[in-house]
Amino acid sequence: MAKPNYSFAKRQRDLAKKQKKEEKLRRKTGAGEVQPQDDQPQDDQPQDDQPQLQPSPPDDDKPAA
């Protein structure tokens, strides 16, 4: 029969405890933040995650493969 790996189990418990503690702290700090109001003026330009890129002209120096 295999011998139990107590150090692995302890490490897993410690990681779970640390994760739970961080989440609790995150909830505490997140609760104190003020939510933005809807009646504040917005920018007229839409917010895109990716900027729109213009295609560059092909280089004539390189031979076509």
C-alpha cells in the first residue's frame, strides 16, 4: 500500500487557506469602492479593446515566395 504524502496535503491546505484569505480581503476592499454613476457624461468615441490598424503597403524589395 502507498504511503500518504503528508507534505503534499499540507501544501494543498495552505494554498486553499491562502486563496480563501485573499478572496476575503478582495471582497472587503471591493465593498468600500464607490460605483460610478450612470448620469455622468460619457466620451463620444466608443472604447475598443484593440486599436484599428491600417494595412501597410507590400514591400517591393522582398521577392514573393
